[in-house]
Amino acid sequence: MKINVSPKGRSIGYAGKPKKRFVPEEDPLTNATLQYLKTGSKMEDETELAISKIEALRKDTLRKAQV
């Protein structure tokens, strides 16, 4: 990008530094966030599995108590 800073309208040809392209796969903050979300999701899945196992054991215990 060239910026015209001369008083007579002549372009002096200043070019700024090229900007780096953002690549999400290489961003450490994005990677850390994805890892955090994966861990949270896994914890939630394990909790739901444990609750369902406890509920199944409770129903089994009630069934055995009624017999």
C-alpha cells in the first residue's frame, strides 16, 4: 500500500510491512482453547455415563428389593 505524503501530490512510494496471514491451526491460543473444550466435553460425557450407570444400579437394587 502506498501513501501519498508529498505536498505536491507526488507519490513517494512508501510501502508498509506486509501483514502475516492468520492461520488458525498454528495459533497457540486457538489450540489451547480447542484442547480446553475437548477436555470439558470429555468430562461431561464421563459424568453422564457415570450418572446413567448409577441410575441402572439403583433400578437393579430396587428390583431385587421388591422380589
